[in-house]
Amino acid sequence: MPMPYSALSHLDCPRCGTRLDADRVQGTCACGSPLLARYDLSQVASQVGPDDIAGRPADLWRYHELLPVREGARVVSLGESMTPLLAMPRMGRALGVPGLLMKDEGLLPTGTFKARGAAVGVSRAAELGVTAIAMPTNGNAGAAWSAYAARAGMRSLIVMPVGAPAVARAECAAAGAEVYLVDGLIGDAGRLVAEAVGRRPGYQNVTTLREPYRIEGKKTMGLEIAEQLGWRMPGVIVYPTGGGVGLIGIYKALRELAELGWVSGGLPRLVAVQAAGCAPIVKAFQAGAAESEPWPGAKTAAFGLTVPKALGDFLVLEALYATGGTAVAVTDEALLADQREVARLEGSFICPEGAAGFAAVRQLRASGWLSEADEVVVLNTGTGLIYPEVMPARVPVLPPCGSIPP
Ligand SMILES: Cc1ncc(COP(=O)(O)O)c(C=O)c1O
Ligand SMILES: [Zn+2]
């Protein structure tokens, strides 16, 4: 049988095992759990290999057999190129982890890794006939999904907290989205969206993990890391965790690669990083729990991490336990200090969420959980340029006739 563009076979429920048709628009399982996309990996393994991938364009669609879009012509793209996996020698030395690497997602369309989920999610939704999407967001996902929706000729309805970064609001509005702010948090936005979708036929609710394909886009972070290391896994992957989709996606990617036989060796230890002002997954991990409890009064400068209760918390925790990973909380003070350190030592202006990852490495090295010999990949999930408000720069203003100090 010739290899189709996608090897997608079906959807299944990781909680109760129900199997569902992947060629219809689906939300969550009847049991409430997110659904995961499954592929015919034995067919992929028998017909495609790393050498085939190597000859393809350097964007996330190079892994198309492992993505859900059935026809290449249906791909909605804004040029979501592979992102650099950068050595961080000076920051690594400062942290006592010389083998430090950063996957820099700030170069993607709309400036964050959210473009991956949006590119794949919108492409697949459009392929299945969806013409309007609705979602709550902490800002960056809304910016990405409204951009890809515009590119696909789809309508979008976006609801975000009033505290979300102002630039995301502007991006959504510019893309022609119907945008609302809610004087609350992302869960409040989610309730408003669910209610609106119930009253608006034709809108698909694409809330985090309430549709199965955003995670497939985020999975490509894991595929790229393995390929960029020469089809090998790093020792540790550190991920700033809000809803946790990226971490679940990376874990899924690495397991699929192991099953394909494209990589060997054990899985990396996965680390979920949260902000001290909103750390439900860390609290659950420390208690050895299977699920998290809603975090009261959530607040952090790393706004994307303000998720008091994630639908996929049990999947994040499972990935941490299964890989011998851990979960750590870092203060805003620590993450903002490391945002500055990364720019000063390496020249990269990263987002506060990504900076939380470096603050976590600092903490884990001090506690001995990380050693000097570890190869550690930190995900910088977005560019610092979209958060002008968190990095105040006090610089002198000179009169035209003034002079610069000697
Ligand atoms: C820049 C940034 N990093 C990380 C996250 C958390 O992502 P996830 O939902 O994959 O945990 C977000 C979510 O809004 C974000 O905007
Ligand atoms: Zn189920």
C-alpha cells in the first residue's frame, strides 16, 4: 500500500480506552478526558525513515505522516519553520550545567510555540469542514489561532483575561477575530466560550485539549529535538507548564519515535516548571497525586503559566512519573532575573515563561537533581518581544546639545 500523507488511524481515550473516528469533528471523550490521535506506526516504520525526513523542507510538516492532516494540499501555513536548538555555553557555565541547550520557539509566526498547535489544529479543523473556532486563552494561543484562522478564511471567537498581555489582544483584533476580555482568569474565559459555542451552531470549541489536534502540533517540538540531536534523546527536557499541552505533546512524540525505532535509549527525564504563584502540578507531583487541585488566587508575571487547573493535568503527571522527571516552582523574581541573564550572557531576549525554565535549572542544579554531566534542553516557548511590560529599561534621555559621559 502506498504511504498516505498522514498515517492517522483513529482517536482514543487515555482514561477509559474508548476508540473514536478521527474523520469526524470530535471534542473530548464522553468520560471527560482529552482524546489522543493514533497512527499506524508500523506502516510508517516500514515505508519512511529518518533519511526521507532529512530531504524535506525545514518546517514542521516534514513529519507529515505523524500529523493528522490527510492531504498535503489542505495544510494552512504561515511558514512554521523548524526552530533552532542552540547551545548555551555561557549561561550553562553560569548554572553549572555546561551541556545546556535552548530550543528557541520565539522565531515562529506570532512569536510563540503556540503557532505549532494552531497550524496543525486549524489545518485539520478546516479539512474536516469547520468554518469557525472559539477558544479561551492567556493571550498567545489566541494570537496564534486567530492568525491561522484568518489564513484559512475561518471565523474566530477569542476570550482572554483582562490581565493578558496587551499585544495578544491587538494581534487577535488585527486578524479579525471577535475578541472579548473577561475580568477573571482563563477558566472563566473557558466557561464563557463553552456557553457561547452551545448557542452558536457551526463553532468548534478548540479550548486546550478539548480538541485532539493542537497537541499533535506541539508534538513536533519533541520530533525536532530528537532529529536535531541526530535522532537521539537528550537527558533532560525542561518545559514551562500551564495547560501542559507542550509537555504531553513532547512525551507523545518521544514515545512514537521509540516505537518507530528512529531513536534508541531511554526517554529523557521530563521537568514541568511552574510559577510559585500558580503551581498546581508541582503541588500534585510533590504529593504523588494523579491529578491536581485548582490553585487559588493564581498570579505570575509569566502570564502563560496562569492555569489554576489543567484538563490534562493527569497526563502531565503521568509523563513526569514515567520518565523519572520532576516538577518545580520558581518565583517571579527568579524567573525575571534569569530572563535578563539569558539576554546578557547569550544575547537572546526570551519570554518570562521560557525564563522560568532557566530558573528551574538553576534550582535543580543547586539541589543536586541535575548534575554537571547532564545534557539539558530548556524550551523557550516565545520571544521576549511580546512582553515589553515585564522588562523595564531605565535609560538616560539626553538633550540634543548634551553629551555622552566619558
Ligand atoms: C509563552 C508560553 N509558554 C508556555 C505556556 C504554557 O503552555 P502549555 O499549555 O503547553 O503548558 C504558554 C501558554 O499560554 C505560553 O503562552
Ligand atoms: Zn474516556
